[in-house]
Amino acid sequence: MDESPSPSPRKGNEIEHKVYARAGLLGNPSDVYYGRTISFSLANFWATVKLQPSHHLIITPHPTHDLVQFSGLDHLVKRLQSEGYYGGVRLLMSICKIFYNYCNENNIELSKENFTLSYDTNIPRQTGLSGSSAIVCAALNCLLDFYKVRHLVKVEIRPDLILSAEKELGIIAGLQDRVAQVYGGLVYMDFTKDHLEKFGHGVYTPMDISLLPPLQLIYAENPSDSGKVHSTVRKRWLDGDEFIVSSMVEVADLALQGQTAILEKDYSKLADLMNRNFDLRRSMFGDDALGSLNIEMVEVARRVGAASKFTGSGGAVVVFCPDGPSQVKLLEDACEEAGFVIQPVKVVPSYLNEDDLKTLSG
Ligand SMILES: Nc1ncnc2c1ncn2[C@@H]1O[C@H](COP(=O)(O)OP(=O)(O)O)[C@@H](O)[C@H]1O
Ligand SMILES: O=C(O)[C@H]1O[C@H](OP(=O)(O)O)[C@H](O)[C@@H](O)[C@@H]1O
Ligand SMILES: [Mg+2]
């Protein structure tokens, strides 16, 4: 896949958009529960979606992510066991539906032209790096440019459209992924219920990415379904379970404290907040739902004295080594022994363009 940071969207008649993975740094998963988060767009991995004008409207299955041809029954069964039934086709179809309905409801006229959509991704599948919303967000960007309506669909609303496309498919997800992927860079997000209900979106405050200390990313090829992971806690929260409700408020508060810690470059505070974030997740979700491999990724980092937590619902971990390069080396060795992949985190700067910025309110 092309490694350039942000390809020009138009190549002749073709439009291509690239959207990066995201890492939840603090406060997740309280975004699913009217909380707050700090998340960033992660340059290490990305998805691309291509749109070409065509006579019919065609959604192209990906040759490996939407596999429908197998060498035999054993291959088919192995594949379903490791990757599940679904690839990205349903995501592309769903965002087309949500985009069309949104434009209709908001009197945004769409020309009668058709297109062919195809996608590619190197975001490790279902590892809590938001591979799903990267595909949806890139597709939305293609549709906005193809129909020339980018200036008519506000930036703040776009994460909600992306989320709706996944909700439509029964995937339980929150807004933090989609905000980080629409805005790029490092963003502080407040999803307070009143604001969300009044305006249909949260309050999103971009932060300077240079305020972040060096971070590491650990992941393992261990797909986990964010919908499944979330469903029990979600149900308990909806039922008003006091422990879940109060813990979620505490998780949201970590992002608020984290905003100050990052602005003041108080990295020992940041380390404490990251650790507390994972401890609270663990007490709410339980070890069975989180999975032993995922917990081990957090523990590997903690054993060398680093701070660590999930980037999303499981599969990848963001780590801060307060003691610097010597501690990173210890962590690399421990990861190699445990069979985990480790990479230095690369953060993508904000990628809103002039048309996008014009749609921002205030
Ligand atoms: N790498 C991928 N390629 C194709 N489809 C994907 C990929 N990752 C996720 N999906 C699609 O998105 C759905 C939800 O994924 P999710 O559990 O949210 O994973 P993630 O943490 O990567 O966002 C999957 O069931 C699948 O349909
Ligand atoms: O549990 C979390 O932290 C996040 O889980 C989902 O992200 P995913 O990358 O699919 O694991 C969800 O969409 C986010 O909103 C949650 O914060
Ligand atoms: Mg997802």
C-alpha cells in the first residue's frame, strides 16, 4: 500500500482517501457512555478507499478481507474461526446508505452519477485500533468529494455518520474512533449528554501533538469483536448498575485530568492515569471478556515499570515508558519473548483541509 501521508484525493477521475488507525490514550471506553476521551490518529497503520465513476454502483469485495473462495471446508472453517464472517463490504454498503439518507433529510442534492468503491487496509484486524471506522471514514471522504458536498456536511457531524453506519450493523461502538479519524492529530473529546443531545455531537478540542511524550504500541494478531466485548457492560450500564455507572464516570474523569497533565507535560501523572484507566476497565469488564492475551500485553509493559492500557476494546496496548530509551529496550526484549509486536507510536498531525475548517462552528 502507498505510504505517502495523505495522497491527493483525485487522480484523474478516481478519488482515493487514506484514514489512519486511532489509539485511545485516556478515558476510553467512556465515549460510549457520555464520557470524555483523549485519542490520537496513529500513522503506523491505515485504510484506503478508492472511488471510480462507473455505470452501475458497485461495492468491490477485498480479495483477502472478504474471502469467498476457499481451498476446502477446513480452510473455510479455519478462516471463520480466526476472522469471523464479516469483512469490509458491509461497512461500505452501510455508509452509502447513511450518507444518502443524511443528504436526503438535509436537502443536500446528489447528482445521479454512480461509482465503484474498493478498499484496502493494513490495520491489524479487530485489534482495537479502529480498523472498522477507518474504512468507513475513508469511504465517507470519497463520497463527500465525489458528490462535491464536503462543504455541506459539517466536520462535527461526520463522526456521527460514521458511527451510524456501524450501529446500523449492530456493532456497539463509540465516537472517539471516528472523531480522531475525521480530525487527525490528538483530540480531547467531551461527550456530555446535554451537549450531545442538543447539538448531535460532542465538543472536540484539537491538542498539539508535540505535547505527547514518546509512546509505544504493542499488539498481537488476536482478533476480538468490539461489539461482543462491550455488550455485557453496555447492558449493565443501561440497567443502571451502580458500579458500572460510577466507574465509567471515573474513567471519563481520567481524560479531564489527562488534558491538564498533557498540557503541563506532567508525564508521571499521565502514567498514573493510564494505569488507572486499564485497572478500571478490568474491574468493569472482567478478565474473561478482556481475554488473557490482551491482559498479558498490559502486564508485560507493567513488569518493566511502564504505564499501559488498551488503545480500544482489546488487541493493542499503548505504553508510556517514563524512564526513557533503556526502559523501551527492556520492553522490546520482553515483547519479543512473549511473541508480541512492538512499534514506536507515530502520531498523524491534524488533516482537516480548508473546506473542512469552514464547516466548523464557532
Ligand atoms: N481489517 C479489516 N478488514 C475488513 N473488515 C474489517 C476489518 N476490521 C474490521 N472489519 C469489519 O468491521 C467490523 C467491526 O470491527 P471491530 O470489532 O470494530 O474492529 P476494530 O477494532 O478493528 O475497529 C468487523 O466485524 C468487520 O466487518
Ligand atoms: O473499548 C474501547 O475502548 C473502544 O472500543 C471500540 O473501538 P474498537 O477499535 O472497535 O475496539 C469503540 O468503538 C470505542 O468507542 C471504544 O472506546
Ligand atoms: Mg471498530
